[in-house]
Amino acid sequence: MSLAPRAVLVHRTTEYAKLHARHGSPGQARFFLASRGEDAEAAAEADASVRATLDEVAHAIPADWRRARVERSDLDRFLFSPEDVIVVVGQDGLVANVAKYLSGQPVIGIDTEPGRNPGVLVRHRAPDAPKLLRAATLPHPTADELTMAEAVADDTQRLLALNEIYIGQPTHQTARYVLHPRGAEGPAEHQASSGLLVGTGTGATGWLRSVWQQTGAGGRLPSPTDGELVWFVREAWPSPATGTELVRGALAGGESLQLTVESDRLVAFGDGIESDALTLTMGQRVRLGRAGTALRLLV
């Protein structure tokens, strides 16, 4: 007998809820916000909207399904199963946060504050949840297959990201490494920089776009379903020992980028989750390219 589907509600605690927990009461949380010139009523309303959306989505889960709830900070400790249906209730960035922990499960994005979020990944509203949950269990649900990026170190450490992977110092110090834009067989350049970004078309709506605009790179950025990745070196520093020629490019199909660490320690993390990073030490090599898995986001 096969297991019933499990709906996993992914959410993020609001700033107002954190203040409430810290100060002990709604009144104290409001006083704290007001004393700093913040709109306490708007913060309370946004928190209420999130909680109401979560409740509405929870009530839409079929009675014979299993269910679970996981907060963003607990994602790296939560065990997802193949039969799960992931329902992200929150902002676009929360979909990216959960994507790295999945392996093909269908994902539904529910916007908690329509009009405030771009809605690139949280495309639906709470009233749509019943039909979306039913659709998720169909043999071939209508979904966009969003390309993901992957970093694989020579000690088998592996990292996935929906938006981008950053490699650099965990502080603001200079990162030193050797960059091979076409893998081990391609040209190489010793670099000292603020780090390297490798990202997808989904990431091209965020951090990657900022770097692309600032560098005046020209050309086009990929779309979320394109198989192509793009990469940028941040603030490369020219010196007698380091170059600035290989600072941006694209990776099509199975192409990869290789980096050899020359600093004592660098980190690699995906989609801004610094707490779940790979640690890379001097001499280690890491390959970056398109991941073999994609995020299945229900349309």
C-alpha cells in the first residue's frame, strides 16, 4: 500500500512575530516599533496576513493527506520525502531557500502579501490551494522546470542553488583562487576579488542582475527555464600576481567552471543561506555548472 501524499508547508517567521517573542506581548512589540519610528500597525497587519494565509492553506489540505510544517531556519534539518508536495507560503526568496533541499518534488508558491512581492516564484493565492494540491498529485502536473546551479568539491561536498552560488570569504576579506572558465583544460587566471557568483535565469532577477548592471556586461541574461548559467567575478583586483581578464561569462549545456582555492579558507553558499555553506581550504578544487535536477514549480 502506497503512502498518502504529505503536504509540507514552508514558512518564515515574520519580524513582528520575532519581536513579539522577544518582548513578551503584542503591546510591547508595538511599543518597540513605535519608539523607533516604525509603523507598528502595518507590521502587525502583515503578520496577521501571513498567519491567515497559512491557516487557509492548511485547511485546504485533503483530510486523508499527511501534513508537516517547517520554518525557514529549520530547512537544513528537515527530511523531505519523495511523495511530498511542497507548499511555500511567503515570499519569492523562500522558494529559493527550500529548492536546494528537494529532489524533484512539486512545489506550490503561495503569496502572503500580493502587491508587495514580485510574485516570480510565489505565483498563486491562498484560494487557489485546493485545486493546486489536487493537481500536484497528477501523473504529469503542469509545471515549469527551473534550472538550478551546482557546486561540487573534490572531497564530494555538493551544493545546489536556485538563484546563485557564491564562493568567497565569509568576511569582507579578499578571496584568492585560480579560475578555469572552461574547466581544468581551459585557460586559467590567478585572481584576488570579492568573490565569484554563478547563477541561473531565476537568479537573474536578483543579485546577478545587480552585478550585471553594475559591470555593464551587456548581452542578455537567461530566463528561469533556460539551461544556461552566467558567472561574474566581483571586484577583481589587478596586481603583478593576479589578473582581471576573466571576470564574466556563460556556461551552456554541460559546460563547467573550475576554481582552485588559494586562500586559507573560502566558503560556498547558495541563495543567501550562509549557515549551510561548504568550507573550502587551500588547494581544494570545486566545479560549478548546471545541476542535474530542476525545481518543479507548479504553474
